[in-house]
Amino acid sequence: MERINILPRPNWQQRVQEMGLTYYQTPDGQPYWDESACYAFHEDEIEVIEAATNELHKLCLAACDKIVKDSLYERLKIPEMAWAAVAASWQEFEPSLYGRFDLAYEPGKPPKMLEYNADTPTALVEAAVIQWHWLQDVDAQKDQFNSLWEALVERWKLLRSSGRLKGMSVYFACAEEEEDVMTVSCLQDTAGEANVLTTFIPLENIGWDAGQSCFVDEQGTRMRSIFKLYPWEWMVHDEFGINAVQTRAETQWIEPMWKMMLSNKALLAILWEMFPDHPNLLPAFIGSEGTLTEYVRKPIYSREGANVEIHAGGGVNESTGGRYGAEGYVFQALANLPDFSGNHPVIGSWIVGDTAHGIGIRESAGMVTDNLSRFVPHYFA
């Protein structure tokens, strides 16, 4: 694995916008999509990352099974009113679509799980579409660990043919924020390619028919299958989520309710308890640092690197602000991120269904990946 400085394509802004990456700059005008560099891997390194991703997904499913069997929901700060629905969702293994592991990877060493974004992962447009077209433009003879688009299409085909989708159409819902809308549009396109009927609806336009006890669209039509790019941990704390919990059996949610068990950092501690010393896991504890001397303090629920503290050398080396932490914290051993001339990459390794299908890389000047971290393309040879 190495980081190579390269010349951006002369028309790169136009190219990425044409492919759906309208948010190619950060709010302060710096590149978010950064093709002034790329990461080059050997094929055996990609195989290591792929195998670790598949292994970690299996461990996470085993953790879900234990959480349900032992009723560990309180440790994950899942509201009690949702416990039965989460259990039923898991026991019926309601279908999931995708997820993204964030991995620390030093060449020659096992990849380490930082967290699992299994409910509302973004950076999909960049990983599935933009970096693929970048490679076709700059060196089509090289390869890329990226079968995301094809895998998503096949996943939708399977869900449709197996009868796991309810109703005549799948509704795609999100808040009307640029990245969310483009992510949902990308997923909607993959469903359409699989001959799934789709409808986009702004999240705030989803209605509730109290008489029929069901969700309805703007025309009052009952919604049976809904893909929502909106976190369950937010939903279950408002009336919308309460209705979703109470009508779980009548509405197919993607991602399903059992993903609540994977969408918080307390999972990291449960995994370490179940699989201590696993080569792809970092020691992690709920509520205190335990025996750790260098560690990262993360809120049980947080997004985009908010409210994170890095403790090393006897003090706080780096911290981020935010509004998270009310549910408590997880303390995870500090992972070593590679340092390429001040750039620290985190590998986003994607799961579609239950299988690894590609990676995307985001890098930061610091050790915390946040909403300003750059996306840098990759290839392997």
C-alpha cells in the first residue's frame, strides 16, 4: 500500500458532477474528492482486507445473536419499547442491503475494525461510481476492489425474486440534504436496474394514517417497503419511530430494525468480550478505559467523528466537538493509522448483503475521520 501523488484530470470537476458527486468540495472550498493522489495496493493486500471484512461481518452477526438471546439491549442504549421489535426483526432475519466497516490498515498487519456503519452508511457515490470512472479515465488497465454497483443490483434482484419486498414499490426516503439525496438516488438507480419499482419521497413527507395504522405517501397510498437513509437511533425517540416499531410486521424497512444492534459503538465492547484477542478487533470497553493506556473515547451514538477524544502519552492528543455522548462512551484501544506525509487513511470496506464488495478511502491530517476528511481513489495491481 502506498500513496502516490498524481495530476488531476483537467476536467475533473465536470466529470464528478456528471456522475452524481455534486458535493466534491468541502464548505470552505477545499477538495472533498481529491484526485491529486491515489492509493496503490498489491493484490494480496486487497485479499487481506476482503477476508477481514467478511470475517468481521460474521462476528457482528454472531454478536447480534448473543444480544438477542441474552437481552443485552440496555448495554446498547436501545429504548425498551423497541426491544421486542428488534428481536423479532433479527429472528425473522429481515433483509438488509449494505453496510460499511471503517478499518485501520497497516500493510503487513491484520486490518483492525474501528466501527461498523451498518444502518446509514454514506460515501457510496464516491466508492461505487466516482472512483471507478476515475480509474477508467486515468488507467483502465489497472484494477480496483469495487463491485459495489453490480452487487447492489444483484441484491435488489434477490430481494425482489425471493418475495422479501412488500407492496408494489420501494419508497426511498431521506432528509433533503445534498449528500443524502445523492446517496439515495444512487441506491434507487441500482434498484431500478434490478427491475424494482421505486419512488422517492422526502422523509418529512411520509405521513401516518391513524385509521389504518400505516405509513402513507403524499397521495395517501400505503407504503409497504421503505428504504430510509435516517438512523434508527433517532427514529425510535420520536412518534414516527414509535409508529414504525408498532407496525414492524406490516412495513419492510431497509435497513431493518435489527441493524440498531450494529449502529452504535457499544457493539465494539461486546465483540471484544465475545472474541478477545481476535486479530481484526481492538480491545474496547463500555464506561471506562479499563486496562488501556492509549485509547479513543467514542460516544455510544455519534456521527462524522463527533465528540471523539484521543488519549495518548498521558493526555488528550486530539478531540472533536459535537452534541453526542448523553448515552455514555466506549473506550477503544488506539489504532495505528498509516502516516503518508501527514495523511492518515481509513479504509471504508463495504458489505452488500453478507459479502465484501469494495473499498473507499478517506484521509485526514489528524487521527479522527470527520465530515471534512478527503476521499482519495485507489487501484491495485
